Amino acid sequence: MSLITRLFASVAGALALCCAAVPAQADEVLPDGSVTWSFRPSDEQGMDKRSWVELTLDPGESAQEYAELRNLSAHEVTFAIKAADGYFTDKGRFNMLPASEESTEAGLWIQVEDSVTLGPDERVVVPFTVTVPSNATPGDHPAGLAATVRSPGADGQGGTVAVDSRVGFRVMTRVTGDYVSTLDLTVDADYSERWNPFQPGTVTVNYVFTNTGNTRLAVTPSATVAGPFGLLAKHWEAEAAGELAPGEERAGSFRVQGMWPLGRWVATVEVSGEPVIDTGGPSAAATAQDAVAAVPWPQLIVVVVAVALVIWWRKDRSQRRRALDRRIEDAVERGRRQARDELTVGGNPSEDDERSAQQETGPREQADARGPGTRAERRKNQKGKKT
């Protein structure tokens, strides 16, 4: 057995005070809180160093054991000695069935006297026998042995009930045979997104593991949550889940925050179970996965709105540009029509210009037609006439 397992076993060894409300009957009823006692494993002389009893027996074999009972009260007390099937709670602590539930397993293997009466500060060694049935299956079989005192209590409705208060220890019997250490595991993952598109969501992983073998296991779960192709993987490791008896199951869950909706997250949970008592075989292990869809709805809404705004903006800009082009064309056309209208009202400019040009150039052209020789001759003639 490893050091960690021994330490865990030492801490979880003693069975704590357990109370169960039952109807008042003929048993002795004492004032609440007036009785103090201890009940621990012992040898024939008295209490030893054990926190509980560990036995390894063949089918049909018996073993003699002892427990020391001490009355630490100031008056005589009658204690009921009871055995019952044992189990481990969800927190990995040992407990035994209440008096209202029938034992079907190792609690029936213990034979002990029904009651013991002790005076103030008196102690006694109580013998008990553990007998394994010949048809018992191999593996670990938990049970508990307790000294019980009944005291009055209220039922919450104004009535009176008797409360069984018990102090005891576990009696763990391992039946020889083929030891098997196996675990079964189921995983269920869920993704919750934030409707704020700029905040990541959370992956919640729920898992249940079951001891499907026949040996007690100290189980430790761990997990990895990863996106597509193993991206952005985050690792989680839980504390040891405590001991798990054969046939028992334990549920757990954890949350991983800061997970963006990448379309799909895969949660992989692993549990490893170390036998509390070395069986000489391999340890137990199990792995299970669950994939959860992580659709980025808030982000898709933002993208759709952004795309719609871009399309609207481009369409609006195109419409504005076409409208501006039409206004420019209309202005140019109006200018052209106005110019044509003005020319039509003022006459034909080409005919007027031609008429003016002819009037201005006519005499000059006529003079030029006479030629320079004619002009010289006239001047010469004029001079001759003068002389």
C-alpha cells in the first residue's frame, strides 16, 4: 500500500458519530447529550492502535476479533451493539446503514452480543466473530460495528422521537479468490454561451464512474477540454475522490470558463483507480469522451448585421452615385437646350455674319478689282491735266 493511501486510510478510518431519528420504543431513553463513550478495535487486553479491522478470509472461514467499549459518562448506560453493511459516501467517507435499513451483505457476517451495560468510567472488551459464507464472492465486503445509545429528540412538528446515536468503526473483509480492479465511466458535457458576443462561454462536464470490479479503489479523476483539432486545450485535475467499494458509483462535475464558441468542444475524462490493498494486478483506469456543439450565435448575429450594413451602404452609395450622374446629365442637357433656345431667338448667326462681312469687304474688293495699274494711270492722267 502506498504512503498516500495509508495516510488517506488513517484519516478516513474512524466512523464519525451518526444519528438517525426513529420512533420511540422500549429502549432506554436518556437526556440528550448526557452520554459520552468510545468504541474502538482492540485485542483481548484492550484498545490497540488500529482505526478499523481489516481481514482476509477464505469462503467459509471465521475470525475472532475484539472491540473496547468505554463509558465516559457519570452514570450507568446500556449500549446496543449493532453491525450493518458499510458504504462510502459521496465525499469518500465511510458510513454504515441506519437501523431502519436491512443489511444484505457483510453486516450479516458479524456475530456480537446485542447489548452491554457499563457503570460510570467503566470499560469492557467486547468479542465479535466474522464468518464468511461459503458462497461469498471474492473481493472486498465492507461492514461496520457500532455501539448505540438512544436519546430523545424533536421531530420538527411538536412531537418527540428517539434518536439513535452511534460510535463505531469499519470491519473490512476481503474474501480470497480472483481480484478484479475495473472502472466504468460516463461523461456528459454542455456548453453555455454568453449573449454578449465579446465574452466567452463556459463548458460544464458531468461524469459518473462506477467500481465494476471487486476490490476497493482510491479513485482520482482528471479531464481535458479541447476545441477542433485539439486547439486551445485546457486541463483539469480533481482531488482524489476517496475510496470506492465494489458496485459503488460516484458523480462529479467541473466547469471550464473562458471557452469561445469554436463550433465544437470535446471533453475527455479519465479516472484512475488504485487498489487500497495491493492485489498484485494492474490498476483500474477508464476514459470517456463527449462532444458538445458550441455554435457562435451571438457572433454570427454580429457578422450578419455587419454584412447587412455593408450591403446596405454599398447599395445606398451606388444609388446615390446613379442619382448624381442623372442630375449631371440633366443639367448638361438643360444647358444644351438653353443654348439652342437662345440661338434660335437671336437669328441665324452664320447668315448675319456673312452679310456683315460682305458689306465690309465689298468696296475693298472692288478697288482691288480695278488693280494697281488703273490707279496709277489715273494719277498720271490727273498730273498731266494739271501741267
